Amino acid sequence: MKGAGAAWCFVAPALVIIGLFFIVPVVAALALSLTDFDIYALADRGNLRLVGLRNYVQLLQTPLFWKALGNTLYFVVVGVPLSIGVSFGTALLLHSRVTRFQAAFRTALFAPVVTTLVAVAVIWRYLLHPHYGLLNYGLSRLGLPPVDWLGDPSWAMPAIILLAVWKNFGYNMVIFLVGLQSIPEPLYEAARIDGASAWQQFLHITLPTLVPIVTMVNILTIAGYFQLFAEPYVMTQGGPLQSTVSVLYFMYEEGFKWWNLGSASAVAFLLFVLIFGVTAVQLRVSRWQGVA
Amino acid sequence: MRRLVAPAVNGVLLIISILTVLPLVWMLAVSLMSPGEASRFPPPLWPSRATLANYRELFTQAGLGRYFLNSVLLTAGVTLSSLLFNVAAGYAFAKLRFAGRDRIFKLLLGALVIPSQVAMIPLFLLLRNLGLVNTYGGIIVPALASIFGIFVVRQYALTIPDDMLEAARIDGASEFRIFRSIVVPVLRPIAITLAVFTSLAAWNDFMWPLIVLNDMDLYTLPVALASLSREHVQDNELMMAGAVLTTFPVLLVFLALQRYYIRGLTLGSVKE
């Protein structure tokens, strides 16, 4: 092939980096999860032994792992629909024919997306402060009792969800908005001539056109929400009563606090399998719906 | 009824927008309050007398200048170097022929579903062996190329007409010459998009710097802020000033280059 040499000069550097610093580590993570790599092995490789599936078996017998998994699922199951709902609603409002200053509204609603998670977690820790926080002040103005957001095990995760939705909804909003704008106007005109109401137009034109985008957004958002880490790290340190320990937080502590790197790799791998499984199911469902 | 729709839609949007921006505005307001002023009920919305004392303390006592510099250097380093690698590779995947091109590209796309955290532990051990833990290199080297970056550039580069490249080849230009004088100018918009994306992600990144940089002198702003916020739980005004210094650079970059950012967002997510 002519010019193949030059082509390799263009791709090889990037491929070497991705191979060496991503693909190899991913494969190594699987291998590592089958060993008892710990602080002793870190000091001397001679202490490293293959232990088969022992890390996985032990994890499945660790209550805190199940707790972390449950907390993460809670975050995903409540947070994702809420986030996508807000994204979709605001996108519809922005796209509305009567909306003025669309660009300004879009910028304001998108701003939290680009902010630094650690910084906004610090802000929200203060917003959620039981005595001086703006949120409880708002509640008191509405005649509601104050909530100890980050101190009460049953409120800490909802508080983190609130922060996550606030921080993220703008992202999917813009994607939905682009999707809405790509629907050809003549479709709606034809429907109106046929006497379709606004609701019917929404149901039979807007929604069906957006199905592929919704599927895409769903998959990406769920994968992202499974990776909860910085919020609990900054706001609650996993507490109170471990109600905000996420899978990644558990992995971080297991790996980089206790240096059980073999076991932490097993956690990482289980998380991957979980995300992969959920993604595969969604793709299957969307394909099946596409056929039906 | 019909006349009420427009005010209702705009009114709801206005309320949601204010609620969305409120935490950021409040952050700025509290950062300008004197120490202790914000710890009152009802919470003050505006400083009674604006002061820069918190910022001064952050720079003189907490050494924030150093963390700011670390963040700037790392963000610039990651953005500029990864741009070179990703643009070159993205172009080659779109327009040059080499054995296994499509198969490799498919594999890369498949690998996109793997969350980066899976690689973190072995990557840490690898970098430790290379002596890169606790150095800038530990952040920059693994970020030199990204699948997402290659993908985004390739999609854009597919639109370059083959005739244009062929004509240059007939004129005897080398592949590198073509890349430099034809391809790079054409890819400029997508390169800016990618640069905005990469720099925001690099600036905001938390988990990896937290793992790799243990030396306080090397902390990036998010890592330093997280550590400060654990020490200074009560010093709300100080922490808000730290949050302002961390978020404002990215907000400004976003406001200035919004057009490019939004395009990248839809390029990466919406299937053509």
C-alpha cells in the first residue's frame, strides 16, 4: 500500500499511548483481580500470589460492598430519570416557538455542566448546611421543617442526587435541543393542516423522532451515574452510616487507602461488567423496539 | 389562553434559570463576605461590605497560587500534546490507507464503553514502575491520546475532499507537508472544539490527580480544594473563595468558546 508508512507515523503514537496506558491496564486489571496484590506485594513482588476468584467471593460476602452497590443503584435509578426528565423538559421549553432569549437561557442552564465538580460539591455542602444553608432557609419560608441533609442517612443520598441533577441536566438538555431542532418544520405543518393538536404532534412526531437520541442519552447517562465518586468524597466521605459509599468510593478506599489492589481491581471489574450489562440490555431493548 | 402561553413558558424558563445560576452567584457573594459573616440565620445573600480577605488568605496562607499554577500547567500540557496526537491519528483514520485501519478503529470504538476507572489501578502500578507517580508526567503521559479525541477528529476529517489531497500528492507534496499545510487548517474548528473539551476535562479532573499526586506541592486545584474543605469545614467564606478560583477559569473559557464546546458535545453523542 502506497503511503502506508506515513499513515503509521500519524496513528502509531496515539495507538501506542492508548494501548500502553489504557488497553494493557484494562487487561491487567482482570489479571490483578485474580491475585492477592496488597501492600506487601507493592513492596516486594515475591509476595504476590494467584488466588483465583477469591477476591470476588470475598467481595460478595462483604456487607459494605453490597451497601455500596445498593447506594450506587439508588443514585442511578432515581438520579438518571430525574436528570433526563429535567433535561427533556427544559429542552422542550427552550425549543418552544414562543421562547425569547433562547441563547441566554441555554447558557445559564448549561453553566453548571462546565463547573468543577469538587468546587460545586463544596458549594452544595454549604447550601445544604442544616443551620446556615440556603435550602433549609427556603424550606422555612415555605413553612417546612429543616432537614439535616448531609447528616441524616435517609437524606444524604437525595441531597447528592439533587446536586448531580443540577450539575448535569444541561448536558443532555443541549443534546435534546439539537435533536428537536433537527425535526423538519414541514412535518409539523402537515400535521397542523390535518388538524393534529399540539399534544398529538408531540406524541406522533416529536417523540418517535427522538427515540434514538433518548436511547443514546440514556446509555451514556447511566454509565456516567454509575461512576459516582467526587460528590461523596467531598460532601459526606461516604457517611452518614455509609449511606453514600458508592462502588467507586469503595474501590478507592480499598485500593488507595488500604492498598488491597487485587481486591480493588475486582471491584473495578464488577463495576465494568455491571455497566456493560446494563448498556447491552438497553441496546437490545431499543433494537427490539425498532423492529416492532 | 393562547396569549398566556408565551409568558408562562418564558416565566418558567426564567425561574429555572435563576435557580440554576443561584448557587454560583451565591458562591461569589459569600466569597466576598468577611470571615464568619455567612454563618448566620437567615443566610445573608449579599456581603454587607465586600472584601477580598478570603482570597488574600488563600494565596498567602493556603498556598493556592501554587495549586493554581499546577492546574494551569497540567491543563495546558495535556491539551496541547493530546491535540497533536489525536488530530494526527484522527486524520489518518479518516483519510489515509493502512493495513487493518477499519478493524483497529472498530476496536477503539468498542473500547469506548470501558470506564476509565477500570484501568486506574494497573495504570497506577505501571506509572509507579516508570517513576511517574508524583510527577506532572503521571497526569500528562496517560492523557496524551484519547479514543474520544480520535473519534471526533475522524468524523470531521471524513468531510475533507479526497481530490484536494490527491492534487497535492500529484504536485509532489509529502504526506507531512500535506498534513501541515492542507489538513491542519481545514481541521482547525474541530481542533478548537477538542481543545476546549480536553482542557475543561483536564482542569476539572479529580479522581486521577487525587491518586497520582500525593505531594502537596503538586496538587491541582480540585485536589487542593477537596483537601482544604476537609480541614476548613466551618470556614464557608474561605471555601467559597476557593470554589470561585476553581470554577471561574472554566466558566470563562466556556463563555468565550461556547460555540465550539456545544458542537463537540453533539458530535460526540448524536449519531449521524
